[in-house]
Amino acid sequence: MQFARLLHLVDSAIPTGSFAYSYGLESSLTFGLVSTPFALRNYLYSYLQQVGSAELPFINSCFRLAALSEGLQPVAEEYDAQLLVPALYKASAVQGRNWLKLLALFYPDGQMEAISQWFEARNIPPHFTLVFALGLQRAGCSLPELQAMYLHMLLRDQLSAAIRLGFLGPLEGHRLQHDFYTVFDHILAAQAGKEYGEATRSAFVLDAVQALHEDIYSKLFQN
């Protein structure tokens, strides 16, 4: 039953708002950073490597501090300070609030409202990465389960954006997603045991392209 619930939570129909965003892929295509299938593979690998080095250490720390102790505040403040692209900052908070609302409906005994209240009391946005880990820990997920879920969701959203932008066909996109699951073990092993103080950003060109998203004349996605 737990496995079935996890499948539901990673379903693309779950309304967290993630499908409204391309997280830099549309601007990468527009400005020529990605122009071939090979370049897309390189982009996805860099994207996932940065997710691993910059996001998974925060997930690890939040999972360990799920009791909402005061030790969580520096984690939340540090993550908030590291989101430098305004559009991504806003998207993270919107998706985090939507995620907590969904989990409160699915797991009424999990006291998900306490997570929202904790962030509100400290005037810190409930960023998606943080509340993703905090909420799923309360829902009974193990750390390896939610780490794999997180990587899957972000990879799926990127390839869905590539398909909707017309860069890939559906069959090709899903084959690429299947191929990239082999990268997950390497990413997870590289970040095993790391805490938020060891988080690093590694794809600076991607960060720059995300910031340029607002300069696109005509857009299909938000950033």
C-alpha cells in the first residue's frame, strides 16, 4: 500500500504547479545552450548533478530535523538565501504551499499544518525542497524513498517540458527518462550523508540561463 501511495504522489497529475515551469530549459533552447539531442543529455546530466549537490543535502538535513526543532531554522534560512533567481524563488514557495495542502488532505493524521505554521511564524517561505522532505517524513516515507522520488519528479518535469516545447517526441523523451535512471545511484551515492552545510552549486551556466528566462519575447512556460 505504501508503494501505491508513492506512485500516486509522483503522478504528473498531482496539482503542485510544477508543470507550469521549465526551470531554465525553455531559455536554454531559446538562447542556444541546448540545440541537439546530445546537448540535451549534457544539460540533463548537469541539471541532475546540481540537484544532487545543491538540494539533496538540504533534504537530508530536513529529514533528520522533521520534529521542527530550532535546529531547522538555520537550514531553512540558508536555503532561502541560496535561491537567487527571483522567478525560481517565487515558484519554490508556491509549489511548497501546494505540496503541504495536498499532504494535509492525504495524511490528515500527519499534522502537516504544523509545518506551515512553523514557516509562517518565522517569516520564511515554505520552499518546496524543504517541505517535500518534512512532509514525507511525517507521512512515513524513508529517506531513500523520498530522495528517489525527488530526482524522479524533477527529471520527469524537465523531459515533459522538452516534449511540450517540441524538442523531443514523446517516445524519445520517455526512453531518455528511462536511460537517466541509471544516473540516480551515482548521484545519491555522491551525496550520501551530506548535510545542508555541504550543499554546493555546480551548474553556473544553467543558473545564468534561468535568470535570462524573463528576456524571452514569447514564452510557453514560466521559469
